[in-house]
Amino acid sequence: MQNIEEIADKLKQLPDEQQGEVADFVDFLLSRLPAAPKAEQALRETAGIWKGEADGIAYEDTLRQQWERRR
């Protein structure tokens, strides 16, 4: 995958009309994405066998604390 800077450099090389076409295409791709839940809620959701039963951030914090104690 190319990074944003590489893509921006290539985009700057295009004539204005084609830059507009790229912008339209990006808008089209974005319109096809499912609506994203709030960022905080998405971070807290877990998947698989824990779905609906665990707080992902709390679990991660617990693991970090355990790791810190082992140092």
C-alpha cells in the first residue's frame, strides 16, 4: 500500500480535470463504506467469543499493567 505522501505527489502531477475525477472517485468509495460507529465505542467492542461480554480497552489495560509488573 502506498502512503499518503506518495499518492499526493502523484495526484499533483495530474491536470486539474483529472484531479477532480480522482476526488469524485474517492467520494464514491467513501459513500460505499458502512457507517462507522463512534470511535470510542468501536475501540471498546470485542469480537469472537467475547462479543458483548468484555470491554476491549479494559482488557488491554489489564494486560499492560500485568506486563509492567513483570519488568
